[in-house]
Amino acid sequence: AQSVTQLGSHVSVSEGALVLLRCNYSSSVPPYLFWYVQYPNQGLQLLLKYTTGATLVKGINGFEAEFKKSETSFHLTKPSAHMSDAAEYFCAVNTGFNEKLTFGTGTRLTIIP
Amino acid sequence: GAVVSQHPSWVICKSGTSVKIECRSLDFQATTMFWYRQFPKQSLMLMATSNEGSKATYEQGVEKDKFLINHASLTLSTLTVTSAHPEDSSFYICSAIAGHAGNTIYFGEGSWLTVV
């Protein structure tokens, strides 16, 4: 079984500042890791994913995440926050294709003007 | 990218009635779809895995007779909430595996159900 822990249910950053959303996972086999963003009253949009290969993954909207096996982490970062980044962010894990995702509890990102 | 569409986006129904929510993969075939439920300000809870041409696999604690799932084609899965009650009010989201896109899981826009 696998699990995901997102540290910090709420994160606030100033516009233009670095965004860092933390995600740690637990898995007995090599994980596939995902970050999704959810805007109010909408479904989830895939930001980026890691399956195999390069550990630094670049996604949409300037976000990136680095898979660190030794730290069992997959933190999401963006160098400069924009007002439009305000949303709920979910980290998720599965262990293979066609397998269900296990989600973290989510982190609400607020951008301060 | 792959597109998953849900319908309706919003639905209000009376207590005791049934309501059907559709999930369609618009530009790809999906042998596997997933149904989630999300309460306000909470994470997604997997309800069931829907497999084309076979019975859905329900997660522990989910009533299969209340939440009927049908995956009759490679592009359509439906969730029917039977004999709905106010506690069934929630945001329901489906997702589908896009095999042509590296088996990435794409999500629908979600459906708000309010039972009055």
C-alpha cells in the first residue's frame, strides 16, 4: 500500500515569491508521483508527473518538482508566484499504470498581493 | 492533452430520487475510469474503479447498491446515485486513464450533487 503526506494544509506566499509545497510519500515499490491543481468548483488538472527517468520534472504554468528517493519526497516549486496560482494542490501516488491514485489531503495556496 | 467531460456539472434532486452522472472520455478510449467523491475543503475519496465490460470494483465502505456504476463503452462510465439522501450531497469527480498519453490519469470537471 502507498500513502501521501502533504505538510501544511495552507500556504501563503507573496506575489513574486518562491512557492514550495511539500509532499512525502510512502511506497513499498517504486512510485509514480503526480501533482494536480484544483480551482474552485472545478475538477483536477495535471501539473506534472514522475514515472521514471529524470528526477527533476517540469510541468505547466512554471511549476516543477524533484523526486528524491532518499528523502521519499516530491516537493512542488515555482520560482515566482502569480496571483493566478491561488488554488488547491494535491500530491498523488500510484505504483503502476492502470492503478488508482492515492491522494494527499491537499494544500491550499494563497497568494498575497 | 486528453479531455474528460462530466455531465451534468450541477444537479439538484429531491430526496428519494435517483440521479445519473456521466463521465466521457472525449478524444480517447478508456478501459478504466475512476469515481471519486470530494467533500468541501477535503481531499478526494476513491469510491470505485470502473472497468469497461465488467463490474466495478468498489472501495471498502462504499455501498455498491447505492452507487451504481456502469461502464458500457470505452468512452462512457455512469454513476447513478439511487434513493438519494441529503448526506449524498457532494462533489463527484471521475477520471480516466489515457493510454495514448503515457497512461496519465485525467480528471473530469466534476459534478455537484445537492439533494434536498
